[in-house]
Amino acid sequence: MGTRWMLDNLRPGMRLNATGPSGTFSYVNVPARKYLFISAGSGITPMMSMTTQLYDEGRDPDIVFVNCAKRPSEIVFRDRMEHMASRTTGIELTWVVERTDRYHPWTGFRGMMNQLILGLVAPDYLEREVFCCGPEPFMQAVREALYGLGYDMDRYHQESFQAPLPDRSDVPDDVTLDDAEMAEVEFAVTGTTVKIAQTETLLSAARDAGALIPSGCTFGVCGTCKVKKTAGEVHMVHNGGITDEDTEAGYILACCSNPIGKVTIEA
């Protein structure tokens, strides 16, 4: 939510008091010969930082680096990570996406992180120290996968970038999105209209249309992609990144909102 507040309120010349980074989520506190870094969305940030430090120290690390995203275009730090991996033999990268980008071939894994993918990308996972960061449901799935494979969970470390998940018992469960059902999204500021499948998000539509919507986590946590909906209906299931007051005022999170029929947003 801090990112969204800064975008809305900070102006040139303002000063902020800030403290340095803190916390114990670091390989420095858990020295090991082999590491397995697993992340989703912007949870890649501490993994990238740790990998960069090992790389900058001139070592030849042994890191299996797995990041999950909704689409290839939403992989954070992709160019930076591939740049480092191309200059050492000790960084093995794996990208896992839920769906592909239109008109861009994808040869990596597609789906959700699971035991099969884990075994394929890191067959020696039992020998590795595991660091995991992402939304709580994602980390829970990783924990369950490792536990089911007999991994020593004392060697598992995680960092959440969100507050505890809110009670989502009020989310309707009778909405079924259809990949074959098309929706129309109009961007009021640019005057652009695009047609996408119901299963695509408004953030995906904005990128296809060239409309600018700031984004961060892409999992409905940070609130960066908050935008006002002026017409139409969407199906939104977020992870605490927007308040009830905002939704009542017509705001939605583009990263986790699927259009139903025709939708107009201020972007």
C-alpha cells in the first residue's frame, strides 16, 4: 500500500525519513553449499538481492532460482537475472508462468508450482537450503510440496511481503470465467478499446492496449495498480491490496480483476 500512497501523494522536493534495510531473511545467516530460491511475483526481490551479492563477490555459487509469474511479460528482474546467469555456471534459472503472452512463443514451464516441476528443476532439492518468498497461498503450496517429498523443513526459510490474508468468505464462488468468452475493455484516457478473454486481467488488457497502469506485485497485495472503473462489471479476488471504501467508490485492482462483458476504466 506504501507504493500506491507514494504515487498519489509525493511531489518533487518532498523529503522522507527512511531507515536502512533490516531483517534476517538472508543466506548470510544460513551458510550452505547449495541454495534453492523459490519466489512468486515481486517476492523475487530478496532472491535477486541474495543472488546478486553472491555473484558480485566473484564466487561460483550453486543456486537453483525459480520464479513464478502470471505471464512472461510480468517476470520481475528477468533481464537482470538472465544477464548474471549467462556469465556464471552456478545460477540455474527457471521461469514458471500461468499463461503465455499473445504472439510471443514461450518454451518454459506453464502452470502452477508443484512437486513435478520442483523435481525437474532441482532433482537434488534434499541437499539444498530453501528460501521462499511470495503471497501466503503460494508459500503454503511450496511448503506442502516440500513436506510431501520428505524435505527437512528446518532448512526451509520464508519471507512474506504481505499482512495476514483477510477473511475472504464474502467472495462469491459462483463466478466461472470462460477462456472462450470474450470481453471488451475501454480505456477512457487513451480512448483505446481491446477485446480479451474473460480469463485475462485488466492489467493484461492495458499492456496489450499500450495504456499505462502502474503495477507491482501482480497478486492483489500491494495496491499499486488501483484504477477507477466507471462502467461495467469485473470479477476481482484480491489479497488485501484495496479497502472496502475504495471498492465502494468504484476502484478496482487491475492485476486481479477479470472483465465481464464491457468494462470502462480510467486509464
